[in-house]
Amino acid sequence: MEGICRIAIDGPSGAGKSTIAKEVAKRLGIDYIDTGAMYRAIGYKAVKNQVGPEDKEKLENLLNDTDIDFVSGDIILDGDKVNDRIRTPDISKAASVYSALPEVREKLVDIQRSMGSRKSVIMDGRDIGTNVLKDAEYKFFLTASAEERADRRYKELLEKGEDVSREKVLADIKARDHSDSTRTLNPLRKAEDAIEVDTTGMSIDEVIEYVLKEIN
């Protein structure tokens, strides 16, 4: 690939976005931007510095003094590699709290756009093609039936040893779809210029090959 190339992958929960994005990044030799990990990094930094979500002034100072980047699969927070430190249950909870704050979302979108302006990247999420990288060279909207996505998630949870019912997983997926597509701020929707890929019945390799063929 010549020049900078930005690839946006959006879609509902369980559509396989991050699995596909990571592998496409590897094959193209570009950085995969894990937007979820960025919210974890903010949660980690806020907890470490004892800055509560309600302390607007301290939070603003913390955000102004934050730099996040991805290099060869590693997440770098203020020059420090924090891969494992942001993957604990406590940090997952913190990420959920801080990601709901408009000022945190605004800061991270600025960083994401900045990354996309200086190097080739692939990002996945709910609003990458419609908000974060509106001018991305390639946009994909990955979807699959709620049943298929529930089956994938159910299998994943069973492999982790969790005791769940498929009905509960399907109900959660449907609730998440409703919440993502009806939220006020940047709801989940397909960008007009995105290529829709229905992955129902497709293997991961088939989806990767399809995406790569469109890009190349």
C-alpha cells in the first residue's frame, strides 16, 4: 500500500470486528487501533492517580496530559507499555465508567484521528466510519444475525468456563444492539459509503479474504 491508508470497521456486538481487524492489520503490516483498550488505559490512569469521574477539573488536567499510541500490537500510555496492566477486572469496570463521559470520548477521538492522520491504521468500533474516521479510504460494516452472534459469544464464554445460558446471551446481544443503535451520541449505523459484509455462515478466514480483496 502506498501512502496513508485508514480502514474503518464498524458493526454490532459479536460480529467479529476485532478478530478481523487484528488479522487484516497483521497481513497489511499496519497498526491495529484497539479503541476499547484506549478507554481501559484512561480508566487505569485515572484509578492510579486517584482521579474520580466526578472531579471534572482533575480529570481535564489528566486528559490534557495523556498520550496513547499503538506500536506493533502494544498499547503505549505516556511512553509506557501497559498491555497487561489494563486487562484486569477492576480496570474493565473503570473503563466502563470513564468511557461514558463525553470529555473522555472527545479526547480519545482526537487521539484516534491524530493517529489516522500520520500513519496507516485499522480501527474497529461502533462509530469509526460515521464519526471517528469519516474520511477513511475503506469502510466496512460487519454484521451477522443476532442468533449467529449469540452462538459465537456463547461458545466463547463456555470455553472460558463461564456458566451461562444461550437464551441469556441472545437476550444480552439484542439489548446491546438496541442500546447501541438508539443512543444519542454517535449511534451504531452503517456509513453511506461503507461496504456491508454479512458474516452469517462465513468463516473468519473467508471474511478476512473478502476484506483484503476489497482493499487490494
